Amino acid sequence: MFVRSRLLWKLYAGYVTLILGSAFIIGAFVSRGIERDSIARTRRNLEAEAILLREISWKALSGERDPSLQGRVEDLGGRIGTRFTVIRSDGVVIADSEMDPARMDNHGDRQEVRAARGGESGTATRFSDTVGMRMMYLAIPVRRGDHLLGFVRASLPLTDVDRRLGQIRAVVVLTVVIASALALLIGFFLARRVTEPLVRMTRAAMAVAGGEYDHPLEILSNDEVGDLGRAFNSMIEQLRARMETIVLDRNKVVAILSSMVEGVIAVDRSEKVLHINSVAARIIGADADRAVGRRISAATHVRTVSELLSRTMREVRDLTSETRVVSGGDERFIEMKASPLRDRDDRLAGAVLVLHDVTELRRLEAIRKDFVANISHELKTPVTAIRGLVETMIDDPEMEPARSRDFLGRINEQTARLTNLVTDLLAVSRLESKDGAADRELVDLRVPVRESLEGLLPVARSKGLHLETGIPEFPLPVSGDAEGLRQIADNLLDNALKYTPAGGKIWVRLRDDGSAVTLEVEDTGIGIDKEHQARIFERFYRVDKARSRRLGGTGLGLAIVKHQALAMGGSVSLESTPGAGSVFRVRFPSAAPRPAPPSPPSLFESGN
Ligand code: ADP
């Protein structure tokens, strides 16, 4: 990770330049200083040696004979390791530690000699043909008063000086290299110490960006970087808390929206879906996951939805509308309420649409309207008939007794019909105002069924119908109300009697299969066509109105049966073949859970 830290390498590159630059400059200065110093020292040595030589050469240079000079010069030179030369003022060499002076050139024009002639000393550096190497020469004049007697010269091969300087330079370079290497190493670790917290902070920041808030930075230092780390940690903590609140709020909103019965769609200003709950998606036939981010007009084929949303944004006001959505042959009525959405600065940010499925409401409304119209019609018919008959009798006071008897008979019939109607209407209204579980008690289903049979047996006999019953000998407890059960049995039996021609057969059976108790009324009557079977339990629905009226029917009997059964947790079913007969079954949940008793045919008592 440090290898990839660009800051580390930037810092380090600057540092390396600084260290290497200063090491080079220091090295150069040091080595130059040492070199100068060494040359100066060599010069001083040569000067001291020359002064020594001057003392030895004094006599010979004064013009006196000194045959031992050459020997002493050679001896001194050999011991000190310096070449000595004694030169007369005219340039003639009179002694030399390395060579026979007789074979040497005139040295009067040598650079160091010429320099020494006019001053205190003269130096020169050059290649010596005599010794065959580069030499450093130093000559000093020998004077007696103002009179120049000659020169003494000391010289050293420069290779010695160079070698020594080389050694010193090597030491300087080595020192500089070691010091630089150490500085670079320390520098690397220092730079790393600066960049390491930054690298860690970067990683932590990236983790936070990725949604991880659980790994605070480890603070190791107590300096500005440590302060930055602490500030960073507290920032993450605040961010985490804020994020939690946001996520919590969002989840709450999503939970509320998704548990709503209403559909909700929110769009932004460009009509792109921001949110859509599952109810709305189902209503408008969209895919909730794929719709988000798409334009509403592309997400659904229901044009009224997108139109209402654009209108509410265009007009910036709440709008209400109702639409019909047909999908898969299913027709639904949807009430839509659209409101503009505003941001914090009260600018238009989009719109929200609430969809309410009012199909059931509309259906119930239609049924209610139908019901009221039906009741009015049903009531009006007998009342009009009675009124007509009565008015005729009033207008004709001398009416024949036979005719007036007939009139009174018909009035009586219509009155009975009115009574039936009012009784049934009262039963329906009672059923509707009753809440499901109220007034329930344990009732032995055999009791209301037997009562009903007793009441209707004479009718069956008079109509020439054969009535058979199959009622078990053990009780059949049902949780319900006796009156309701009686109404069920009465209506089913009454219908079987009404719609079965003379000579037909009717069976009334009770059965217990353990989990349910069933009342079955079968007849060999006129039967019901398939197309009417589904609607036969609706209020006022009749296959043949005229026949029903003639037979004293109200069209409410089966509706009462169905509602009573439902109120007691039961269900109704019908099997019928036109011209052959019908079987009506009402099943109630058994109120006494126990293993199903055997119910062979022998258990049924039969008779009429
Ligand atoms: P109604 O008072 O007209 O008999 P119901 O609600 O009891 O009203 O019955 C509705 C209609 O169902 C009847 O008008 C009749 O057409 C038909 N229906 C009911 N029971 C039978 C049956 N056992 N056989 C044939 N049709 C029946």
C-alpha cells in the first residue's frame, strides 16, 4: 500500500534531491578544502626542507669550495624522501640529491627559480624529465645582504600528493555515501510516518463511501495528524448516526407505503418514477422494480395516470379523477388523487398520485341502486293492484257478490304478497345490520329443519309431492341462531315445493362428515339453467319473474339463505339440471369437533 502512495514518493523524491544535493555540495567543499590544505602543507614542508638545505648549501654558494656538499645533499634527500637541488645564481646546478649535477642543464630559467629570484620563494608544478614524473618544486633564494648567491630547491613527486589526496577523497566520498544512505533510509521511514495515517484515512474514507461505518481509525499520534484522525472519526460517527436515521426514516416510509391499501406513485419533475408501491404497480400493470427511474408513461399503459400527473405539475394544484383499468378481462374502477410535490424551497419537485380501487364500492353502489329500484317496483305492483281493485269496488257499490268475493280474494292474495315481501325485506335488513358472530349459540340443526318440515308437509301433501327425509339420530350441533337456520330450511323447502310440479319428489337430508354439517334439499323440479346458476343467490334475481310472482315468490329467499349461511360461517352450493331437478346444499362448520360418525343409508329415516 505504501508502494502505491504517491504522496510518499513525492515527499521522498524532494527529500532525496535535498539530501543528495547537499551531500554532493558538502563533499565537494570538504574535498576541495582538504586538497588545498594538503597542498599548502606540502608547500610548507618543502619550504622548511629548503630552509634546511639553505643552511647546508651556504658555504658552497658563497663561492667557497665544499666537495662534501653533493654527498650531504644526496644523504639528506635519501633520508627525507625529498629531491634537493642547489643552484648557483647563474643557474648552474652544483648539487642534486638524485642526479650528477655536472650532467644537469642550466636551471636559471626554471619557473620556480625565476619566481624566487624576485621574491621570497617560487613554486611550480610540472613533469620532470630528470626523474620522469610530475613534480612540485619550491625554490627559495639564498642571499647575503642584497647580494643573491643562488637558490636551493626542494621538490616532491606529485604522485605522492595525488595519492594522499585520492585517499582523502575516497574517505570523504565514503562518508558522504554512508551518511546519505542513512539519511535516505531514515527519510523513507519519516515520510512513511507522515503518509501512513493519510493512507489509512483514505482507506477509511473509501470504506465509509462504500457504506461501512464500523471501522474507526486507530489514532496513534498526538499531533496534528492525530487531531485530523480524531476529527475524521467523529465525522464518521455523526455520518453513521445520520445515515441510520435516514435509513430508519426511509424504511418507515417504505413500510408505510407498502402496507397501504392505496397505491402510491411518486414522480420527479421529468415524470420519472421515484417510488411506486406494490399496490400501485398491480393496479397500473407495472413492474415495481423496473419502473423506478423510468418515465411513468413508459412504465404503464394506463394513459390517464401519466396524464393526471403531468396536469397536476402543470397546474400546480391537487387534482382528482376516476379511471377504468381493464386488464386480462378484469375491469376495475380506480379513484386517483394527484398532488404536486414541493422541495424545501417550495419549488415544484414532482408529483404524487394516490390510487384507490373503488371497484367494490361502485359494485355495491350499483347493487344498492338496483335494490332500491327493485323494492320500489316489488312494492308498487301489489299496491297498485290492491288500489285498482278497491277503487273498482268503491265505484261500483252494486257489484255482484260473486265478483266482489273474487275481488276480495285477489286483494287478500296481494296483501299476502306484500306481507311476504315485507317479512323478507326485514330479514334481509336484519341480516345486513347483524355483525357475523353476534347471537350465536349451539343449535342442533335437526330441530329447525324438523320444524320447517312440519310447517310445509301439508303444502307438499296438497300439491301431491312425495317428500323424503334423511335425518341422523344423533344431534348435529351448529354454531348459529335457530331463527336463521329455520329461515334457511324454510326457504329451500319452500322453493323445492314451489318449483316442483305435482307428482315430483323432494329429499331433505342432513349429514355430518366430521368437519362440517350439511343440509341438502333435492327436488325433481324444473331445474335451473347454467347461465342463471351463478346469479340465483342475488337479491331479486329470478329466472322467471312472472312464475315467481304467481307462486308468491319475492326473489329474496335464496339471498336470505346465502347471507344467513355466511353469517354462521357456512357456504351454499347448487347443482342443477334444467328439466331434471336441483340440489341445494348448505354447509356449516361442525360446532362439535369429533371423529366422523359412520353415516350409512340405514341411519336415515324416511317418510313423508
Ligand atoms: P323466489 O321468491 O322467486 O322463489 P328465491 O330467491 O327463493 O326467490 O329464488 C330465486 C329464483 O331461483 C326463483 O325465482 C327461481 O327461478 C329459482 N329457484 C329457486 N329454487 C329453485 C328450485 N328448487 N328449482 C328451480 N328453480 C329454483
